[in-house]
Amino acid sequence: MGIIGVPAGWPADEAAALDVQRALRGRLVLDEDGPAVGEGHVTGLDVAYDDERDLVAAAAVVLDAGSLEVVEEATAVGRVSFPYVPGLLAFREIPAVLAALDALTADPGLLVCDGYGLAHPRRFGLASHLGVLTGRAAIGVAKNPFTFTYGQPGPARGDFAPLLAEGEEVGRALRTRRGVKPVFVSVGHRISLDNACAHALALSPRYRVPETTRHADALCRRALKEARAGEGTG
């Protein structure tokens, strides 16, 4: 597997990235319901890093939304394209993620990111960024909360509590398994919050995190290991 370089013109510092983020945020679509649950495809996206070797591996795994069977998978490995800045992590990940998406032949359908959408300090996390760039419906399903206020949802599967930022609901803490800590769902692009939560539940029939995330997490880790080996680092 070849290693992709940093795209030409990619923001190199925080000020430039903030300018891009602000410009793209103006293209968010937040008044669509989004794709129906259980129909078409859903694609899990995740990345793994080796900062010491300046590598990031991205995985895109397409599932049948009804059966949750894997339809297709693709990976891409690139150089880390941006320094670590909280709130701007998308700029480290998106070149490799887009390359993995571009390698797919199947229609990706709904994009499911291991991260955030509107539940972001500037309301433009990875799921929103990718949704705008690809034009696709996208949601964020994160394992850990960002800097928002929320109460504990009830104990039953499907119970939720709002993620609040200055009184605005920017996502939900959603219980996908009874008695297990919640995941954190937010709208990315072209989908409603109710539908985003419905998709998160449908994608999590057995485990806390969605099947999309489980598959993509394992695949990007394997891709990173292979990339290390290919560079003679074992």
C-alpha cells in the first residue's frame, strides 16, 4: 500500500484551518430527515495514528444497513497532515479518510464517524466536515463526551439525555445497551438528530458501539500495522 502525501494547499496552521472550518460550516444542511433506517448502505469510518512515524491509517467499511453484513472495505495510509489541536482534529484525518472513501466501488450511503458533528465547540466536527465535503448524510457516534453538559440517560436501551451547549441541544447521550455507559450521537450533515439516534441504535444490536465503528476500528489498526511493516518498522 502506498502512502499518500499531504494535499496541496492543505491548511498548515490553526488560523488557516479555522478559516476553512468557518467557510465550510456555512454549507451545512440541517433541515433534512436523512436516509431511512435499515435501508441501503451505511459506512463506518475510523482512523489509527502512529505519530512517532507521522502516519495515519483510515478505514471505510460499507455495511448493508438491514443485515449489517460487510459489503466492501477500503483503507488508505497517509502522512499526518496537521498538528494536534483540539477542535481541529478533522484536519489530521480527512485526507486519509477521503482517500479510503474514494477507493470504494459501492455506494457508501450514510457516513458514520467515530467522532462528532454539531457536538463541537464551533458546531463543525469531523462528521459535519466530511458530510459537507462529500455531500452525503453523516452522523457522529463518539465513545466519549466532548465539553458539553448532559445528564445520565435512563438505564434502558434507547434512553437518552441531551448534550447541551449554552442551552442548545447539540447531540444526545444515547444508551445502546441496558446498564452500559452511553455513546454520544450528533448530527453531521443532511440528517435529523432523531434519525441519527435511530441509526445508532440499529447499528448497535449487540455491543455498545455501532458495528460500523467496530469494523472500521479493527481495519484501520490492521492497515497501520501493515504500513509500519512496509516501512521496515515491524
